[in-house]
Amino acid sequence: MRLCLTAFALAASVLPASPLPAQSFPCAPREQMLRIVIDQLGETRQATGAAGRGAQMALFASESGSWTMLLFLHDGRACLLANGIGFRATGGLQPARGNPA
């Protein structure tokens, strides 16, 4: 429940007052997003990856199982792509098909 409320507060704090197009994600300055994910949710970076146009993806997770996926843009913003609960590491790269170990 706390995670859902925090995620709602995160989205509310970064969403503009005007309506968003269907494909938009809530974005804010990188440091503001990191303060929420690291300081408030207690998550640590678990994985990173290069995305198109110079962007970087990062997956954060906590010991309690909360997780957040952010996209860092070259202009200094970070966008919330997804978040949830029940994170568990799979012990390395896993095949794309089948059940993860």
C-alpha cells in the first residue's frame, strides 16, 4: 500500500497540469527522481542499459521487493517507465522464453 501511495505521489509531483498524450511518461529532473527512488523508496540500481538517442535505462529495486524503471534523457530529465512490487533477481541473464529460475 505504501508503495502505491508513493508511486502516486511521484506521478502527481512530476505530471504537468495539462492532459498528457497516451504515450507520455511522467518526467522530472534526474536528481528529483533519484531522491524519490533512492531516498524515499530505498531502492538501489540493479541494472542499466543504453536506449536510443543517447538515453539510458536503469532498473532500481529494494530488499522489500519494490522496483522502479527509469529512463534518463540527455537533457537531464528522468522519466518513470514502470514500477511495482515483487521484484526478485533471477541470478543472471535468463532465456527470453520459459520460466525464469
